[in-house]
Amino acid sequence: MNYFRIGSLAGVLLICGCQAPTPDQARQQQPVFQGQSARTVPQLSDCIYRGWSTTNVIAKDNTTHTQPNGSEISVFTWEDSIFADVSSHRKGANVKYFTTFQMAPQVIADRQAIVEHCL
């Protein structure tokens, strides 16, 4: 009976440990990249959205979307595992680029290059 409980507990911990963090959890860590732009929040988020939704890295991604939150706009892609939070900053916008888990370096670099290009 004790072996069953230990096995069940180990299975639950294994499943919980394999789940990728949520965007809110990723935001508690340092961003992969952050920068500032003279563009407005809508202009910068639209540029990132267009770049992420029209370019392929490994495959075409049709999960790119935006989510407004007050004066901030978040742009998500790869089923919310890569995202950029765009907020107002003085006379422009600030962007913080995050990933919810460690992925292929080429994917991270490609998506980051688009963010940097939009600045």
C-alpha cells in the first residue's frame, strides 16, 4: 500500500514538474530581451504581431494574437510560449520579450530579431 502512495506522489510531482510555466510565471523572471522605441504602444505591438505572424522559423505558426490589458498590449505566439509585453514609456513604448520555457536557440533568436527590428 505504501509503495502505491509513493508511486502516485512521484507521478504527480513528475507531471507538475514537466509543465511549462504560464506567461504570468515567466513575467516574474528576467525577460530574454527588453528595449525601448519611439513608436507608440499600438504601432510597436502591431509591428511585432505582423512580423511574428508572417514569418516562419520551423513551421508556420497560426497562433499569433494580441491581448490588450489597459494601456499595455501583449503579443503572443507559439501557443503563448513566446510573448512580448508592450507598454508606454515616456514618448514611446517599452517592450519586454519572454519565453515560457527554454526552446531552440534559432527560434528565440528569430523572434527576438523581429522585436529588435520593430524598435
